[in-house]
Amino acid sequence: MTIQHNKSLKNYNTFGIDVPAERFVAVTTLPELKEVLSAHKNEPIFMLGGGSNMLLTRAVTDLVIHLNLKGISVVSETEDTIQICAMAGENWHEFVQYCIKNNYGGLENMSLIPGNVGTAPIQNIGAYGVELKDTFVSCTAIHIASLSEKTFSKEDCNFGYRNSIFKNEEKGNYSITSVTFQLTKKNHTLHTNYGAIREQLKSQNIEKPTISAISEAVIAIRQSKLPDPAILGNSGSFFKNPVIDTEQFQTFRLQHPGAPFYEVSPTKFKIPAGWLIEQAGFKGKRYGDAGVHKNQALVLVNYGNATGTEIWELALKIQEKVQRQFGIFIEPEVNVF
């Protein structure tokens, strides 16, 4: 392990923002992680995983620890189910594909989500009607200050919509080192309710989809809408879809009767943030090298040399316009540093 100084983080965040880390170290094993944390016990730490859900607006003065722990193992299995553990540094999409290849069902709707396994619980990632919490069993984590290890159950994590205990009470306190999932080996529960998935399967003349077919459909949909971060810097969905109560929803529907929505509960309704942003006139707009993607208004992009501050200023401009036009506040899904 070598600490590097003034290391550019451009290749370590999917937005491709070029800011320096004053000190940077990569760890590939748990002993290495504990050694670094112990040696820098009284210093602020910046844990870095896949860099897929972050916007860097400044140089990072904290010690950056790039968590690159690898490994996938079986915890237990029955005739019907399997519990499988993935280390934090495993690429999320590659892990999903590994599960599908072995006919383990439950993660297929979350194919092609950028990032690593270790950061997935923080955000409670989700797509096309499925969230991480649906198959999550537990995660192990190291308390950064004390170096003690703890296992968090699903209940401990307090999962919400793109939310968890790791974004709230325990923000910055723990480094997740592995995640365990319970997946099905047969009689898979297939989630094909989203119209886009149904349409994609229909276009391929697939009437009885497999988990592999669903994964391929999701990949095709995402690739048609979302830019590849390796080609065009982005962090996927920049904003959460806002959830509003009945009273606000009724007012909104009167003013915008054609707007799409999803009923979350009898008293809560989700409005697609991408639709709000598009209606506010931002889809495809470019401001210097910061912009809104032409195919999906929910995605902010870096056309090459945008700074994190420029992208954040665009996000604030979008927030303000949507709030003014619809009376709805859209909250960033991306962590801003």
C-alpha cells in the first residue's frame, strides 16, 4: 500500500470530474483497510467505491481510501434459495450477471446500474419495480473510528426510497465491506409490470421470460435511454422521483391532468422527476460542458470538461424551475461533495 499525493480522481468517479485528492490509497483486503484506518485514526476519511453516485465539487482534503475488496461466495443454500455474499469492491452489474449465469433470481431488474456492491445498500438502489432491500439479508461493515466490525440486518439498515441508515444516522461512520443477498434458484418471481419491460419483451416475441431475458430487456432499455459513463460522464439518475401526499397530488392532477404518476400507497403518489424536468424545458439543454441528456431528462451529463460546481449549479437551476412551475421539490439522488 502506497499513499499517493495530489491524485486525480477523474477516473474514479463516473461524472469524470477532474479534482485532486491530496492523499489517496487503494486497499484490496480487509487487513489493509484496518491497517490504513488504524494508521490514520484521528483524521477525516473519504471512502471511495465505484464513484457512481457522487458529484465532486472541490478538491478532497480528507484521506481518500479506494475500497477494492473482491470476492463472491456462497453463505448457505437450500433446494429453492441461495444466500450469496459479494465483497464491496465487486462491480454491481458484473455481480448481477454472475447471479443470472448461475440461475440465481432476484437482481435481474437492476442490471446495468453503475457502481459497486458496497455502495448499493447506502442508496438502496433500485430499478423497474425492484429495490436492493427486496433480496438483501445483511451487510458487514467496519466502524471507521473504532475499527470494530458489525453486521447490519435488513431492519438495522432502515431502508427507504433511495435511502438507508448509512445516509442518515450513520453517515460517514461505517465502511461496508460485504453484502449478503437471498436469491431464488427456481420458481423465480419475475417483475415485468413496468411498461418498458413488457414492451421490450413483446418486441422480442418473448411470452415466457426467464431472468436472463428480463436482464437483457433491462439492459436494452437502459442503453437506449442512458449514456455510458465511459463515453459521456454521468451518474445515472441525478434526482429522486418525488413522492407527494393526496392533497398535493389532487392539486397537481387538476393542473396537469395528463401527467404520469404511480400510486405508492392510498395516500402517497410518485411523480416521475424526468417528466417534470422535461416539461420545465431542460431536456437536451447544454450549458458549456454541463447538460441534461437528450434521451433522459433525469440524467445530468459532463460533456468533457465541466466542473462539479457547474453541474451542481445546473441542478439547482432545475430544482428552482420545477418548484416554481409545479410546486414540487425534487431532491438529488446523487451525493454532492
